Amino acid sequence: MTTKKNRHAMLWVVLLIAVVFWTIGSGFNRGLSAGNEETYKGLKLFSDVIELIEKNYVEDVDTEKLIQKAIQGMVRSLDPHSSLLPPEAFEELQVDTHGEFGGIGIVITMDKGTLAVISPIEGTPAYRAGIRMGDKIIKVDGEATQDMELWEAVKKMRGPKGTKVVITIMREGSPELIDFKLVRDIIPIESVKWIALKPGYGYVWITNFRDSTTDDLINALEELESEKEPLKGLILDLRDNPGGLLNQAVEISDLFLNGGEIVSIKGRLEKHTKIYKANPDEIVKNYPIVVLINGGSASASEIVAGALQDNKRALILGTTSFGKGSVQTVETLRGGYGLKFTIARYYTPSGRSIQAKGIEPDITVKHRFLEVPETAEEGVLIKEKDLKNHLEADPNQKEEEETEPGSKGKRKKPLRRNTPLHGPLKLENLESDNQVMRALEILVSYDIFKGVKR
């Protein structure tokens, strides 16, 4: 009982310190405002609940874990991308942008308390096994994922190369759960792949935005530009690209722009507001560009697509992107914890908010392998606007939900493909990709029309 009293006393010390600092932040001369009084009452209620549970719950409880879960619930109620990060979660953040790791190769999000697949990563165990975007992950090695933290799920699916993991999937249209028995592999950090589709026409696929992505893209462009025939057109594939580092998105946009705005960040505080602009280039890349996007294109990939679209530097082809247009920061807390929370929204050069809206293509072309019948059933792809507690596009206005003609206010669900986007980067695979072929036709047609006499 002495230990519990000490813990309770310590909790009260923490709560009182929080109130004192809240008061100091508001100014000594103003005293406690109505808002601060409400905060104090809330903290008192929180303390009362902890005390009652400690004394009366049917089993002994870990007070530290209770407080951690309470904080996590508070932060997660803000938006899907804010969370409390235990020390081990920091390691996962570092792995996401540096080095290689063992795992199964999927990008996931939390959808109303359920883990959902945004996209499988090409060439990985999950991709080869047939896991699809939109799949719901119900269990990992038999352990239910309901309300599991995102970082916890990631950690459970990662592991040494050669080890096994069982992922239980709920798939729309399938009456039963599906078990995927996967063998973990090293997930490649290579973020840029390229190939010449035909003389003078290049294809570059950016899978994500990591530390080396800009340098890798520069190398790819140098290879394509050094071919015997000058580069007449470029296809930049950002489909199923979940995003990554902001600075890489800005630098890549800058490669193709000779001036103008790239993206702006606007938050409630002035320090969280910034405009990124392109710098003049000594060598201008003046060949036409077609950018491919789809519902799996998120965050940094949406910044690049929006910058090139608004600056009239590229034609955007495909389907509307994911719509993740918010900026997160991570603040270090005591005990090795971190707080990841949203501080701003992204806006394209023309002032469009990406958040919950996404980038709309100039030309809409749904993905379908040429051999897949037009009558094939299509499912639903989760987007930012479908996530619980998502931020609106603009803090001052609410967008009306999209509805189908004759529907009763139900959101129109985006479509997803039935088959993987494309296999290993081989010419024959790209030739069966209707979106890539449509983009190539546009570039070839543009070159032909340049020579047409008027």
C-alpha cells in the first residue's frame, strides 16, 4: 500500500506541476482562466480514476501503463497520424528512413482501429504472396491487431531474414479470413529504379522518399540523358509511393523546376509556417514529363505531383491520390518517450490543400492490365478521408461528403486494382501496364505535334 501511495503522490506532483506551468504560460497577472480551471478539473478527475482503479480493480494494475494508454488515447483522438512513441518506437522511425531491415514489405495505416494495407512493396514477400492494398490485417502470428498501436504492428511483422510470420487478412469479397504464411526477407532500401521504354523515352519509378532518393534520381536521369538518342520525354511513376522525407520531395521537385513555389506549410503558429521555392538551374531539363499517381500515392509523393502540376511542368495521369497533407513533428519527452503530433498542413503552389482531398489527375486513367476483363470486380481503397478523426482540408471549413447520384449521403468509395501494380522492373511488364503505355503515347504524340506545320 505504501508503494501505491507513493505512486499516487508522484502522480499528483506531476499533475500539479503541469497546472503550474500551464498557469505560468498564461501569464502571472491574469490568474487562472476558465480554460485553465477546466484543465485543472480534468486532471483531478483523471487522478481520481487512477486512484479508484489502483485500490479497487479486481487485479493489480501497472499505473505507468495505465497513464501511457490514457495519453495515447488522448493523442490518437486528435488525428490518425498523432501518437505517443515509446522508446522502441523511435528505432522504427529511424529504420524507416535509414538502412535496410528484415520484414515482409507492406505499408500500413490504422483505419478505425483496424490495420489496413495501403500498398505492398514491389518484390517483397508480401507482394509475391498476393497481399493487396485495402486488405485488413486481423492477426499477426495469431495475435489480434484490434486497437494495436501502429508501431507495435510494424515491430511484430519485422524480424530477421528467413524467419516466418503468419498474417491473417480480411479481404472484401472473401467470405473467410485468409492466412498468409510469409518468410521475412531483407526489404530493399533502393527507392529509384529506371529503364528506357524506347529510344528517347525514359521511365523512372520512385518507390519512397529516403535520405538518398534525390541522389539516386539524379543518377537515373544522367543515365537516361546520356543515351544515344536525346531524352524526349520522361514518365515519373509515383504510384503506391507512401511518401517519406519532406526535404527529398522538395529537392526532387526542384530538379524539374527553374523557379516558383514548390509547397507551403501552414500551421496555427507562425514558426510552423514556411514556403519552399525552387532555385534556378544551370542546366534546364526541358523535356515533357508525365507523372503517374494513384490512391496509394501519399504525402511526399503528393507534394511532388502537386508542385509539378501547378507549375505546369508535368501532366498528371492516373487516379486521385491518398490525401495525406498534414505535417508531423516528434518532440522528445522524458524517459525516452516521444510525442508525434500534427503541426501544419501542406498546400500546393496554387493554394490547394492536399489534406483529405489528394491530387486529382489531369487525365484519369484507371489501372488495369490489358489481359484483365473490363467486367472484373473492383474493391475499395482506403484513403485519408476514410480514416477516423482525419483533419479536414481547411481548418476553417468543412467539405461536403462526395455522394453518388441517388445515394443517401454515403461517401463514394475510391476504386482499387485487382492485380498488383507491376512486377519487377522489366520492359515486358511495363508494356502490359496500361497507365504507363498511355503516358508513353502522350509523350510520343507531343513530340509528333511539335513537328506539325501550322
